[in-house]
Amino acid sequence: MSGIDVITFGCRLNTYESEVMKAEAAKAGLNNAILVNTCAVTGEAVRQARQAIRRARRENPEARIIVTGCAAQTDAAGFAAMAEVDMVLGNEEKLKAEHYRALPDFGVASEEKLRVNDIMSVTETAPQMVAHIDGHVRGFLQVQNGCDHRCTFCIIPFGRGNSRSVPMGAVVEQARKLVESGYIEVVLTGVDATSYGADLPGTPTLGLLAKTLLKQVPEITRLRLSSIDSIEVDQHLFDLIAEEPRFMPHLHLSLQHGDDMILKRMKRRHSSADALAFAKQVRALRPDFSFGADMIAGFPTETEEMAQNSARLAEEIGIAHLHVFPYSPRPGTPAAKMPQLDRAVVKQRAAALRAMAEKLHSNHLQGLVGTRQKLLVERNELAHSEDFTLVAVPGYQPGALIEANISGHNGRHLTLEPASPVAA
């Protein structure tokens, strides 16, 4: 191979940062290299990253393999010990060209491969200017990094550091660049995006930032948020939900569970009643809103009744896009020291919750049959509606914005009425 390839795992923020990494590595003159941007959110994510590294070495014996991301930040020595790895960069180091220069020779001792500093010492997030993201028709825009909360199951703060925000002016400038590059939809991303602004002068909020973007960059056709913590939502965001058609009617909620005792043991800051009240408030302002959510099945000490409470909350909210994670103990987290459930029980409860998720998704799809939707066409002849529902759009090219009548669904995505689409 020649050039620079990037293998990305995990969240939208990683997708965004992979573009920064590729540009910075090229600026440093790197060539014949594979950058692996890892995720640490589950043990399975770490296993997949290690598997990808080994495969990359088998297929590219002469390439330099550089590993970074959250899993590399939290287990730098473990990745450095892999014979296939030439260098390990921390989450801060991966964004700077200087760290891609003067790579160690092949076969050096693992400690010489390490360029990973204390992520907790990082106090600012510099704006990273990305005008284009390969393979995406939606432009991701980082507004925040890190997290100040310490949920008992989560290793991510130790991979990302404490919360820090990108100054509002820099976010506006980057949004303009994305629009000028042809992006119809801009997605605001962060590790804990709703904590945006607490470390900035005047403490602006995520809602105020979104309002400002839509005002100062009127060319933005669609603005979307990635995962949010509903307990931190402010009045500015509710205003957008009620009044701004360019603000997309979909939010992905960081719920994690539906039982109040488990939520306390997770050190979450909301109750099940808080989550339900938030969803009802949003839909009162805009009835066509849809919700996605993350939920963990099989958390330590979870009983069958507690598991049922999670399923009940998902049903009461009507979560259209539910992501279910079987609990995975992360070394170094408090939950890993709690009484663990048998893995067979964890898998069974995850399967039951996923069955509920499929039912809710099918109900959501059925509710959209017969409607007319505005669709942004993406890859593989698929599009997303404004409420983030997947739609099959045969014959349309990525980047097209169309309107179409919905005729049915196949349980996974919506289908179109023949010959109904027109340019939006």
C-alpha cells in the first residue's frame, strides 16, 4: 500500500477526529501507514480493534501501524506490547502533526513506542478545521470533548479527559466551511455535548450555540445533534425544538437504564421519571420528534424486575432507535467491582431488550407509512429522514435532498412509493 489509511471504531467524534488525524499525518510527511482510531466503550470494541490491527499487519507487512483513540489512551502499554504496532499515540497527541514525525524503527521495545500523555492535564479543546469527511454526506462538527461525570460503568473520561469546549466563534467558522464544502446537514458532536460551554467565558449552552449557528450560518439546511444528556437540556434547545424547522426532530438520549436503583448505582443524574417527562415535553412542542437511546442490559445487581423496568421505559417513551449494550466490565471502573451477573444472564437480558427494540422500531416505521418525508441520500442507496429514520432510495446518488411518499417498510427501513421522489 501507499498513502495513509485510517481504521475508525466508535463514536461520531472519532469519525471526525480520524479526518484530522489523516490530515495531520499527511502534513508530517507520513506515508505507507495505517492509523487505527480505537474505542474503549465496551470490551468487545477493544477486542475488535486488536483483531483489526492483527489483520492490518497480515495484509500490509511493510506499513507502519499507529494506534490511538480511547482504548489506546486507557491501555497504552497493552497496545504497545502488540508486535504488530509501531507506535501508540494518546487522544491529544493524535491530533498534532509533530507526533507523526520521527517514528520509531520497526521492532523497538514497547516503551519506545509510547507517546501518550496524561489526558487529565488537557484543559482546552482546540478547534479542528475539517472541510470534508470521506464517505459522508453529513458534516460532523466537534464542539466539545471529555466528560466531568464519573458514571460507574464508564471508562471514557479516562480516555478523553475532563470536559472542555470549543469556543463558539471557532464552531461558527467551521460550520461555514462545511456548508461551503457542500454539506447539507451539520451534526454537532461531543463526548458530553450538553455540557458545552461550562468552561467558556459567559458559560454559553449547547442550545445557545445551536441557535447562534443557525442565525449566523443561514445556509445550514439541516442541523442535528448527536447523543445528549436530557437532564442538561436548556431553554434555548427547547426553543429550537418548538420553533426552528432546520433543527432536525430527532435526539439520541444517553438513558443507560430504566430502573431508578440501577440508575443510582450507575451514578446517572436522571431518574426514569425525568427521562419520560423530557420526552413528553419535547413531543408536546413537536409531535413528529423521534428518539434514539443507549441502554445497558445486565448491569451488576440488576434483577429481572429491574430489567423489565428498562423495557417498560423504552416502550413508554416510544424509542424508535434503541441501541442495546450487554454490560461489559471495564477494568478500573467502580461497576467492575460490583457483584456481577452470570454472562448467560447478561446475554439473555440483552436479547430480550433487543427484541423490544425491534418491536418499537417496527411500530415507528409503520407509523410513517403513508407520510411524505424529506430525505438526505447517503451511501448504498439509503437515506435518512429528518427524524433519522432509514429509507431505501434506489437510483439516487449520495448528497441528494429529495421529498418522497412512504409506501411501506421491511422491518429495517422505509420504502418509497414508485416515482414519488422530487427534489426538496
